[in-house]
Amino acid sequence: MRFLFYFIVIAVVTACSSSKRLGLPKAFKETDHKFQDHTGFMLYDVDKKKVIYEYNSNKYFTPASNTKIFTFYTSLRIIGDSIPALKYVERNDSLIFWGTGDPSFLYKFTYNNNRLYNFLQKHPKSLYFSNANFSTSHFGSGWAWDDYNSAYSPERSPFPVYGNIFTVKKSGSLLRIYPSYFEKHFAIGERREREEVVRELHSNDFKIHPGVRSPQYKEWDIPIRLNQLLITDLLTDTLKRAVTPVHTKLSAPAIPYYSIPADSLFRVMMQESDNFIAEQLLLICAGIVRDTLKPEIAIKYSIENYLQDLPDKPIWVDGSGLSRYNLFTPRSIVKLWEKIYEQRPKERLFPLLATGGVNGTVKNWYKADKPYFFGKTGTLSNNHTLSGFLVTKSGKTLIFSFMNNNYVTSTSEIRKNMQEILYNIYNQY
């Protein structure tokens, strides 16, 4: 017992001395004073399995897109190496198919091998699409309704087409709309101070409002208002063959058909913080677990089967982090990264993550001669989070979670402060 006591004392003293040497207690005290926000932090040595420093690590914070880390881990455990694109049955002269939520079909931001397109376009039987396995709302709980016109907030659907967005491209006086199906919904609106494209809330009708000072080149991505008929119309228009809507329940002998490697979706979600892919991945997971596309199924299954060992139970409601109902603690996020690290060696994991000074949402931040940050950002108004792996100059691999909520300064100021603290750790630990 005496030896155990001495060991604990030595461990605590060592941890405290490390944090003091890095200047972390002072840095976080100054952060509190300067920004008057709520800050949480944990720094963990993954090889020694030792906490180096923590600050409010047991408090719950709004994670924003750090929620995607939970979606990522759940997808790693459930989906496997390939994305199921649809499930189908053949009956007489008909092919009946159901969506799985696969977001990749003709989505311009993901890898596309045309496998699914060729399967549907060339299949000899008549095509029938059912959405009977889709059992959720198009928007997530706690999403801001007035984000409906923003590219980062597409609707969820059982069979996404074109990423559930249409694109308007302007070149001089020339306007092009992709897919061309949406040209019939287009009109010119009144002139405004800033040129913009605005879709009606409850339809796909949209207007292009010229600006007082208009750029020569501009591109807008606008979310689609979805229903089953629109999905079949888009498929018919794209495949150049009839796709008929039906309401047939998903049956036991339905055969899965696979499209693209899962990592190609994970990379875009984690590097570019793609909300659409994150939401659809949860639907895929739910469909594998229960044959029903409902995100709550995947979340409940993951919490009960994979996340029981987190220090604090996650309050988790969507795949992307668009909802402000999500709440996680820094120490739970650190633990989750450790679990991911056990699933994937860094050689396979780090290329999927946002890399400081190199790509994604941190391309212009956390720069050094050699990349040292690999992880995930998260941003909502007045909230910014960052977590992942910090590889120090001496070669040590650390895991951290840095959460900032309810600040009233600019996010850029918060990032500058975070960058200074993390770069100091990179240099000194």
C-alpha cells in the first residue's frame, strides 16, 4: 500500500511538472481572463497512457463538428471497407431497390467509380424505387431551420442524388445549372446589394438575385427539397430510363450492392467537415443494424455496444454536429480518439484526417516544417473545437481535445490562441 501511495504521488508530481514546464496552467488562466468563454482541455500521452494536463475536462461542451468523430468511429465499427449503395430484389421483369443512404452517387466532392450508375443504367429489368425503409425527418433535431438554403445543410434522404444539391455556375453573363433538371425551377429575382441564389423554403423554385457589384465568376451549391417523386424523377433524368416510385417494404432476401471504398467518404467527412456525408453515414449504419434508415438507431447501438467505456455518457443526436443539442466532454473525446487509434494504425488513420498546414479545415492553421496536427475541427457561431493527434518535435504522439464555447470575439482570435498553445506543446514536449 505504501509503495502504491508513493507511485501515485510521483505520477501526480510528474504530470504537474510537465504541465508547468509547458506553461499550460498559466496559458489557460490567461485564456479564461481574455475571452470570458467556457474552455475545456485535455492532453494525453498515448504511449504512456498518462494525462499530461486537463482543464475542465469533465465539463460538457457543444462539440459542433467534433460530433463527426463519433460518426467516424461508429462507421469504422459497423460499415467495413465498402459502402453499401442499395439493396435490391428481382421479381419477374422488375428490379425493386431501396436506398441505404449512400451519399456518393454523382456527388461532385467524392470519388465516383460509376459502379452504381452502370448497374442501374444497364440492368435489363424495369426499375422501381421504394423509400419504405426511410424512417426519419429530412432535417436533424436541433438544426437551424433557416440554414435550409446553405450548402452545408443538405437534407437527409434514403437515396441521395448529386449530393442532394444543385449547382449554379456564373461566368460573365452566362448561367449554367447542374443538373439541368432544375432549369425549369429557375427565375431572375430583384437586384440586391450582394448577388445570391435563394431557394423557396417549401419547394425547389429558386431565384438568382443580381448584385450591385457582381463577381465575374461565381458558384453556388443549393440544397434540394426532397421527396420520393423527386428522387425517381432525378434518377429517370440521369439514367435516361424510367424509374418508378413504389412503396414496397424492404424484404429479407434483398441483396446489398456496394459502390465505393468507405475510406473515400471518411476522408471528405473528416478533412472537409462534410455535414451531408456524416448524416448519411449514420443512416447507412442504422440500415446495417436494423434495416431501417433512422440515425437514432445507429447512435443508440453505438453508445450501448462501443462507447460504454467513455468517461462521460455522450449526449449525441445527429451525425454532423449541426445540432446544438450535442454535448460531449473533452476527456470523452480524448478517449474516443484513443479507441480510434486502436482500430487504425496512424499510417492508415492520419491520411484521413485534417492535417495542419496541409489540407481541409486546417490548411491555413497549425503550420510547421513538418505537419504536427492530425484531427478534426468543429465550428458553430460562438463555438469552436479542435481535437486529435499532436505529434511533437521530439516524436511523441499525444491526443488532445480543446473546446471553446460561448465566446463573443471572432473565431479567428480563438484559433490564434489555440495555435499558440498547441505549437508550444509541439516544440517543448
